Amino acid sequence: MDPMSISTSSASWKSGDGVSDQFPAGLRVLVVDDDPTCLRILEKMLRNCLYEVTKCSRAEVALKLLRDNKDGFDVVISDVHMPDMDGFKLLEHIGLEMDLPVIMMSADDSKNVVMKGVTHGACDYLIKPVRMEALKNIWQHVVRKKKHEWKDKDYEQSGSVEDGERQQKPSEDVDYSSSANEGNWKSSKKRKDEEDEGDERDDTSTLKKPRVVWSVELHQQFVTAVNQLGIDKAVPKKILELMNVPGLTRENVASHLQKYRLYLKRLSGQHHNGLGNSFMGPTDPTFGPMSSLNGLELQALTSTGQLPPQSLATIQAAALGRVANNKSAVSVPLVDQRNIFSFESPKIRFVEGQQQHNNNKQVNLLHGIPTNMDSKQLAALHQSAQSFGNINMPIHSQSTQSNSVMGQMVQPQSRAQILNEINGSHALNIPSSVGQPVFSQAIPSAVLGRNGIDNVRVQTHASVSQPSALVDFSRSQRAEFPGNNTFSKGSGGFIPNYDVFSDLNQNRTDDWGLQSVGSAFDAPQHSNLQGRLDVAPSVLVQPGFSSDQRRGHVRTPSGNKVAFSAADGLGNNTNLGQQIKAEDMGFQNGLFPDQFGQDDLMSALLKPQQEGLVPVESDFGFDGYHLDNLPV
Amino acid sequence: MEVDQLQRSFLEYTNSLFREGFLDGQFGQLQLLQDESNPEFVFEVVSLFFEDSERILNDLTLALDQQNVDFKKIDAHVHQFKGSSSSIGAQRVRNACIAFRNFCEGQNVEACRRCLQQVKQEYLLVKTKLEALLRLEQQILAAGGVIPMLDS
């Protein structure tokens, strides 16, 4: 990128010195390291690069500084190992709250730590001892981020807007440009945007608009608005009007909508890789607690842009779904999961239904987990879910291993509880009632699978930044899950919301072996379906699930997404299906393009029924479920 | 002593430290950072390093003396020491830390104690040498000269 082209915008760096041509000089860097020697050296090096340096030896102090001076810094450099707070945790916070580029550094160059940085959303990772040359170029991260934001905005405008509005483009970037430069900036931006638009598709979803954090409430409002309008008719402008949130722009909505759509798509397409979102690792649907990740977190993560494109989808789901039920929150993007159930579509349905019912304001991404489902239904689902293993349904070629797992998870728990809990607990912590503590922890493992996100953590604070991380359920990634449940932003991966299905499943009862399927859930196998994955299986099983309605295409999970869909699609009991339908939040309509042959699913599901669910080991590692092993 | 002589001694000494592996390229980076605005930069950083190191070494000694040795904590300390020593270019100390960490994983208290000894030794060595170097620098400056840049 040509620094000069952004020089005008750089002039707008808050530094306010108005010197645009000196960029990157004057870049405001906050460096955090508990080692005084390193700190001093870094400070000097950064000063030599003509940056404005603030040093800090404690993460808490750093956060405070950042919070008190929102826009007072351009980039943060932080050590990984610090006594008062883990560097990754700080990274998550920053991503969520301030959305600044963060560079991690450590003397530890082991692959998994570096990977952690990636999954948590760090924009770079430096190995100590840090040399001047490495620091000289950190400005690129700032520029890149801004550029993405611009593009995103622009993209949103052009791509997502149904109405094709474009005017607003620069409005949101005003922050970055001083009035004097605005003209230049806008024009250069436009040019850039146009050029890059093609490439934006992938990025936009991940890029978030500057500083708009989609809280659970906000997301809920958004989803409500979308549902009111009908997913097909939901255009940003109208959504914005319905939401009536001061300060929210059409671009924000457009971008969020885009993500939401991807999320829904992912749900349906993922096929329920077993867990729908979260943990369903491609191979072993671990129900991972992802569900806990409330949509909030995902949203937050998404908005922070931490999520990588793939994870974005996953995250979206999560974020979107804010898993009211916590359970399904996990939107593990098990990309690999081929086996994930195709339930996605059904799942989504559920979710929708649930949301409505659950009323949790949160968007229950949990698809498929109809809150309304009563235990009976759940049980039905459950059974079907069991057959999931077999069912895997034709829809997706996935090995549905995860699916079965997912289905299992359904726990009878009151979804509402879960949802409520989810609402409250950021991430997975979800619902105690649910039984599955979605736990951000659980998810992480599951989620991580795919995208390499280690920590899919379903953070408690919605920092699910990377959807891609989702799902790695199969492995007991849980271990990876960082201690803090918070999802690292980077990890993104799990889309907690996806749990919808899992919730459904959860409701199900313990029949579901899934529950134990610990898809990565750390949480006890409880019947609570960890929310995510459970759903799928149960849903599938249900006979009577009108897959057609669902539309949820159960595509084979393209990737990380753990498609809860498995559950959705499955005809959770006709009742459920109906419920879902009614609730159909509108997602379904457009969302699941690939409907899997529900009939097929049904039969598949019905067939094995019981056997399917192999009780998952308590630690959800879906391993127990390997679909292949399911005795259908 | 004449400035020239001092400067030559300084260079020779520095080069020998590099040759013997006591210092590595990172120390060179520090020297490059020293300039008119921060004429005592190297001295400042090295002093910080000494202070911090002593604290860490004390903590490590205490930790290894416990009934129940907390290896995680020890590993964290060693990791930090590794970071700070590598930042100033104290190569041998850093290498000793790496070896120490490996033994930490093994959770062998005796082996760890030996490692700690090794690390302490290396630290004391490099400390002596750096102090000597800094003294030379001071002498040069006091004699009105400038600190020569190293080539290594």
C-alpha cells in the first residue's frame, strides 16, 4: 500500500499534529511488557523510529490507559507472558473494546504460541529479542487495518446494500480524516475501494466498521428487525429504521447483515458438522461448549474485526445468534467436518423458533434448538439425533460424526434458561441449566480445530473473533482452550450462536448420548447439550421434521463451521419443525439454500435411532461419536 | 590514558566478548541505539538488566528451595530471564536459560538446581565483563572522546 496515499488519512491520526507527510512518524504506540529491560529497549527503538511511545509494565494499567484515551493510540505491542494478565487476554480485550491492531511478542517462538497469537487476532508476532528492523514496519498494521475498515465500509455499501446506496461511504471514516483532508481522503478511499472491492468480499465480513460493537441487545434488535422484515426483504436501510438506534449507521447495519447472512449460511451449510458451531470438530463432533458463546461474543468479535473471514462466518453465526442458549453458541466452524450434520438447516430453524420463544433478546443463533421444544420433542429429536451418526445425512458428505454428537447434546434444559444464561454470561458459560457449560472452554477445543484457531474460546465476552477457530471439536482441544474462557478474539472460531441446535438437543434429554459427547466441552457431559452440537443430532432424528421447510441446507460443512444445522434440518419432531417454522426467523428462508434431502435425512435419522448416539465421552470429544462408529 | 588508546581497548574488548560468545548481535543493536539524545543508553539498559536479573535469580533460588517446587513458576521466571538476557545480547546467559527450561519440563529438582547454578555463573561472568566495558566507555567519555562503533 502506498503510504502516501494514506498520508492524508494519516494526517487524521488523532495525534492532531496535522502533519500528514510524516507518516509513519508520530505513530502512537503503546508498549506493554513486564520486563523492564525489554521495555526500555523497545521504547528506545520505537523512539528511534520516530514513533510516539508510551510504555507500560502492567496489562491492567495498559487497558486503563487505552480505555481512558480511546483513540489515543494507533497500535499496541504486548508481551505474551505477563504476571498480572495473560497477553492474549489483553489482546482480546483490546480487540473487543478498542479494535486496535495488536502485535504480540515473546521470547517464546514455539509454534503453538505463535498460532495462539494468530487465532486470537494479533496482527503480528515478534520473537524476542526484537530488532529495530522489526519495529520499523509496524505502521503497516495500522494502515492495513484502516484500509480494511474503509474497504469494508465501502464494500458494505456496494455489496451488501440492497438499495445500493453508496453515498455514505466515507461518513464513518470521518474520524480518520481531518476535515481539510476529507476530500482527498474520500477520493482516494473511493479509488481504493473500487479497486479492492473484488477482494473485499472475504474481508469485509471480518472487517468491522470502526468501533461498533454489536452487543447482545443490539444484535437482538437487529435480529428482531430482520425477522420482522423477513430475511429476504431485510435491507440495511429498513433494518436501521426499525432498530432505531441513534448513532448506528446504515453501513454498520449493512456490514452486520452481511455477516449475519454468512452466519446463517454457514449454519445451514455446515452441516452440522456435528456440532454446529462450535465444537464440532470435523472428525469428532465434540460438542464443545461453544454454544456458550453467545452471539454477543461473536458479534463482538466479529465487529472487532478480529475474526478472520472464515471465522467470520462462523462467528457471525455465533455472534448473531448470540446464543441465547449458550449452548449452541458455539459456532464452530468446522470446516473440515465433513461429517457435520447437515443439520444446519434444521438447526437454524430451531434457532429461529427459539429465539422467538426464548425471547431472549439475544439472537439465538442456536438454530435448531427450539426453546419451545418440550422434552418430548427433544427426546424425539434426541433419538433421531442418535441416528445421526448414520444420518449424516446425505446432505453433506460429512461424516456426520459430529452430527451425531451434536444431536446428542440436546438437553432438555430449558432453553430459556440457557438463553438467559447466555445472555448473561458471555460466552459459553452458559446456562447452568443447560448443563453444558458451553464454556468457552469447551469450545475452544472444538472450535479450534478447523481454522486452526486454537482458542476458539468462546469468550465470555463475546470476543469470539474467529469463527474459524471453531470447531475443532473433535480434538479435545479443550486443552487448548485458554484458561480464560473468554474467547480470544482471535480464536474466533466458534460461533456460539450456532448452538441453537445444540440447545435443542440438549433439551433432549439425556438419552442423547451426545451430551456426553463432549465435543470439546469441558463441561460435563450433561445433557445440556453443550449447546452446540447437540442440537444437530436430535434435530435430525426427529421424524416429521420437515426438512423442506427448513431449507436449511445441510450442506457439507464447508469448513469450519460447525453447522448446527444438522439439528435444524432434521425434522425435529414435527412439532418442532413446526415450531421452528413458525418462528422461522426468516433465516430459513433464505438461508439454507441447500436443503438436504430432508427425506433422506429423515430416513436416515429414523433408521438408526437409537444406536446412533454413542454416548460421548464425558469430555466431549466427539471422539465418542465418530459417526463412523455409530452403530446405526 | 589517551583517548585513542582507550578507544582501541574498548573495541578490542568488545570484539573479544563477541568472539567468546558472551555477547551477540543484540548488544550491537543497543549500541546503535545510543546517541546524543541518549548518551547513556547502554549503561542504563545494562543497569536495568542487572537489577532485574538479581531479582529473578533470587526468586529462582527461593522457588527451588521450597518443599514443593512449583515448576510452572520456575519456568515462568526462567522464561523471563531468557527474554531479558536475549534483549541485551547476553548470549551465554540466554543459552543457559534455554537449557534450564528443558530441565524444568523434566521436573527434576536436582537438575534444575544445577541449571540455576549454571545460569548464575554465566550471569556473573557477563556482568563482570559488561561492567568492565562500561567502565571503559566512561573513561573514554571522561577523556573527551566518543565511543567507537563496533563492526561486529
